[in-house]
Amino acid sequence: MGTAIVTETSDSNHKSSKTADGFTKVALLASETPRAQEAFSMLWAQRDWAPLEEAEAAVVLGGDGFMLQTLHAMLDTERVIPAYGMNLGTVGFLMNRFDKRANVLARLERSHGKRIAPLLIEAVTQDGETHQLRAINELSLLRETRQTAKIEVTVGSRVRIKELVGDGVLVATPAGSTAYNFSANGPILPLDSQMLALTPISPFRPRRWRGAILPDQMPIKFRVLEPAKRSVSAVADQKEVRDIAEVTVRIAPESELELLFDPGQSLAERIVSEQFAVD
């Protein structure tokens, strides 16, 4: 996506401050876009920003894509801290409104957190390689060629669909249910529902199947049929593995992340509001 995390270390001329939530060290991160970099330069003057590896929370400047990139970086380093996003991208579903006149520290003090659990994915390729991935929004299985994909779908211990024919299938978390899942006619899930959306992508067979809502503790397995002829890729948020043979998916509560939101702007409220959007 052409973005990168930008951090600044402390400066002896700045004084540290402590938020009401007890954050004594806060990192400032920004995407490489001009808007985010301009905001970064402006906010840098407000306080003593800590390096990310020492921070207790992070202010994230950019769009949803950069927030996902930041959260994945936390998961990869196994050092997860609360993230307060400020939207300088397009949609900003995971972000708070950016206001250059407001004091970001005061907003951080008033913010409240929401924990979300990612998906843990094990993808096995046709040549036997195993890849472990995590997805905050969704896992998508997508056909790689003009040939439709054929995928066997197992939920729990039973094969539920022997042959799903179409462009692919996806599994979305509640946090990701308003993204690709919704555009594929999948359901929007309340954040505390403890459910996952299983949604076909342009299905041809079974003709009348439009997906399912599943308890998030129930494992899901996909097996690609005729993989040599009908190759399929697995995309976990921003990471892709090609030529898939099979994939297993489960929720990973042990890898919970925390997003911070302004009062009245919680992720749960946004998921409810999205269901009444008409424009």
C-alpha cells in the first residue's frame, strides 16, 4: 500500500506528560502520505513523544490501511499497546476524526478502549509449505485465474458444503464485517456478537447459499478442489499466499488488540450506524 511507520524519539527540550489513563509514554506514528506527514509535523510540537518500542500507547495518523499495518506490526513483534487512530485517509472506520485545532493529548485522555480479537490462519500451499497468518478484518480465498474456484467448506467437524463454486469465499470478524464482507453482501455483525461471517464471493453453486453466521469458537476449514486447474490464493488483510491447498481458521483471543475511540464514537456504534447508512 506504499505506507510505512514513522516514529520520532524523545527530545530533551520536551516535557513528558501523563494522561488520565496513565499513559506516560506515547508514540506518534504516521503513514507516508503528505497529509499524514503534515499532521505528524504539527503534532510533534505538542509533547514529548516516545519511541514505539518504549511506548504504552500509540497515536496513529493515516487511514484504515495504515492502522491495520500498525496493528499487524504489533502482532508480529508480540508487543501490543492501545492504538488511537486519527483519520487522514478515506473511510477511517477504525479511526477518530482528525481536527488540527484539538489537543490530541486531551482527546487521548478522554478516549475509551475496545478490544478486538484477530483470526489465526494456517494456510498450506500445493507444494506443502505451511504459513501462519493473522487477520483483523477478514480472510479471503480468491480464484487466481479465469477459472472459477471450487472449494470444500468444513465448519466444526462436518463438511457443510462439498463443492462451493464461485470467485471465492471469506471469513470476517465483527470489526471487519463492514469492509469487504459487506461489499460481498455479507452481514454486518455487532462487535460483541462473538460471531464470524462466512460469506461466498460471487457464488455460482450452491445457487441459493448466501453465507452463514457462525460462533467464533467454531473452527473453519477450506480445501481447494482441482487446485492445479483452479488455483486459489489466501489473503489475510494485507498479506497474500498463493496456490493454496487448504486453510484452517479460528479466532485468536490470546492475541487481542485494543483500539481507542473518542466518546460517542465507539466501534460498536459505528457498526450499528453502518446498517442504517443509505448513501
